[in-house]
Amino acid sequence: MTRTNDTEVKKIISLNTITDTSSFITTANLLVTNTLGNSGLGDDLLTEIEKYLTAHLLAMHPDERQLTEQKLGDASDKLAGEFGKGLEMTQFGQTVLLLDSTGSFAKLSSGKKAVVESINIY
């Protein structure tokens, strides 16, 4: 069962075209549950993290990316965020990183992969 809902998410993000946020909420819920479910963080904090993670996922959608610059002559638009920056790409993702005192989402967002090697000892 999700911790947040459409109404709470729409309080923190203005959407351009997406009206049904349920799939984004479900994805955020799965990520929060799998990443922080046994972390000892309280339900209220997990709810906030899920809400901001949902907003982050929505803000990354091509139809919802925030316009930061627009020119008329020789038409040009500049969208917020850089691909590959993970949760740092949006202010909502940055809030997730701030709220997650365990650092688990920062590790997920870093893009660094663990390497495991085995050494045979004879």
C-alpha cells in the first residue's frame, strides 16, 4: 500500500500534461519500501520521502521537465536538470537526499557500482 497519494504529490509539483500519477506513486513506493523499509526511519518520514520521490519521477518525464530558459528569436528552450545526475537532477530528488538520513538513496543515485572479487587461497 502506498504511503502518499495524488493530492499530496500535486501540492508540491505543478504538472503540465500528466493527470494520473498512480504509476509514479507505485514506483516511488516500491523504491522507498525496498531501499528504506527496514531502515528504522519513521512512517511520517518515509511518507515524505515517497512524496518527493514521486515528484522527482514526474519532473523527469519529458512532458513535465521544467523550462528554465526560453528565447523567441531563433526559438530555443532550455530544460532543468542534467541526465545522469540521478536524484540531484531535480529539487524534489535533492529533497529525497536531504530527508534520507541513512544515505541509502545517495548511494543509489551515485551511479557507482560495487565490485566483488573472490580470491582463491590454496
